[in-house]
Amino acid sequence: MVFPYTRLRRTRQTSWVRRLVQENYLLPSDLILPLFVIDGDNCREPVESLPGVDRLTIDLVIETGRRAAQLGIPAVALFPAVHASLKSDDGAEAWNPDSLICRAVRALKAAVPDLGVICDVALDPYTTHGHDGLLKDGVIPNDETVEVLVRQALTLAEAGCDVIAPSDMMDGRVGVIRAALEERSYTDTLILSYAAKYASSFYGPFRDAVGSSSALGAADKTTYQMDSANSAEALREVGLDIAEGADMVMVKPGMPYLDVIRDVAQGFDVPVFAYQVSGEYAMLSLGAERGLFDRTKAFHESLLAFKRAGARGILTYAALEVAATLPGGR
């Protein structure tokens, strides 16, 4: 197994042999499309910090959902950008059965029933302070927050959401939500836990998109989201969420935490998802705009890195454009 008897370039010399020995593949079915929802009709609002991404009214969400399904994308993740008048200290709009997100879920499931719909469980789009949970005397109380997150999860399940995705990072929330879903006979509702969600600097454009950035201000989420220095802790978080009833787990952000994705994928026999978050997407988009690299190739390469690390599914704002260029995309 030494040169010249072993020449690894032999399997790289032509396109057909490179395709024959390729180890990992990216398909439209690997992708999940995040969508930002606003109230109104036939309206789109560009998100300035996310080039090419718009907030969409429900009718345009349906149109985009149909396009995603045609391309072979199996699911979308919906995020509401609610009017400031609907925000409150306790985020009560999160469990309003006639909220923007519930109306969007019902409309999308009616129009594109075979498209999976994922909804976050967290209070940040609904609170005046921009935190994922309740805020009492400058502290995010864990157990009180979990109580209202259960109300939010049940409201979303009743609206027809296929996948409940707790993204708040409160301790014990997966188990309590699972018990509540079972008690209300939502036995087929999946839980995708944001099990290892880091207190990252890459979330800025997302917070702009849902309108929580200005509310959060200079505050941070380090008392409940994970420290970027820690990886063993991520495995503890994942193990706890699986034990509590999570069907799938997520690592967020994606590219800076490929090692964590690999550790989770190798350590647990559950589907692992990754989120190419807003800051990652924006960096690639702006780099391509500056002519630093080819946009399509850069997104393909970055998403293949998630697959190589062990991710089964990837949330990316580039899902539509990437899916259209992949085998099976149409």
C-alpha cells in the first residue's frame, strides 16, 4: 500500500469514477426550508440582513411550500414575525389558537398536506424582552417557562403542526411536552428537540427577521443556551432529551459545531439535524456577492459537510435554490 502501487489520484481522474466512489450525497430530501411568516395578503418583506430571504404572508407561504414540495423538499419550518402590538412580557400570543403561526399552519396543511410543517416552541417572537422564556427580576425561570411552553406546544399541535421543535433550552421541557401531547392524544406529533443549541453570535439576522433583536438589545441568552466551549455537555443534553421522548435532535448552529454533530450522530441512534443558521447563510451569500467564490458550489460544499458529519436533515435558507440544482430537483 505504498507509492507507486497505490495512487489515490486514480479514483479522481474522471467524473464517472469520482461519482462512483463518492462517499456522501446531498439530496433535496435532506433539506428543510425555514420560512418567516407575516400578516397580510400577497406581501413580501425583504430581510435586509439575510440576502434573498423575505418575510411572507400566508398566501405566499403556501406558494413557496408548493414549490418546495415540487423540488422534493420534505418539510418547512415556520417562524412568525408578529406585530409589536401582540408582544407582551409573558408572550401570551404564543398560545393563541388564532395566532399568525396557527393560521399559517392550518392553511399550509390544507393546501399542501404532504409537506411536513415544523414549528418552534419558544417565546422570543412574542415577548417584549426578546427572551425564549419568561423574564422575572432579570432571571429566566425554568419551570414556570416550561409550563407556558407546554401551552404553546399543545396549541401548535391542535393547529395541525407535524413537528414540535422546542428551541428554548429549558431543562426538562421535552418530557413535559411529550407527556402533554400523549395526554391530549397527539400521539403522532413528532418532537424535534433543539438539544444542543449554543449561545451563538451567528443568530443576528434571524433575530432581525422575527423582530426580537431590538427587544433583546444588549442582553444575551447565556444562562440557558450552551457555552460554545463545551462539547461533552452537548452529549448530556442530547441524552436527556432522548430519554424524555424526543424523536429527533438538533445541533445549532451548524458549521462551527461540526464536531458536535459528529459526536451526537456517533453516540446516539436517533436522527440528528443541523441548522445552517442565519449568520452562516448571510456570510456565504455576502461572500458570493463580493465575488469571493461561486455561490452554488459554496452552498453545496457547506451542506455536504453536515452530511459528512452525520446529519440526516439540514435546515437552510438556501434550500430552494440548492434543491433545484441537485439530482431529484426539478
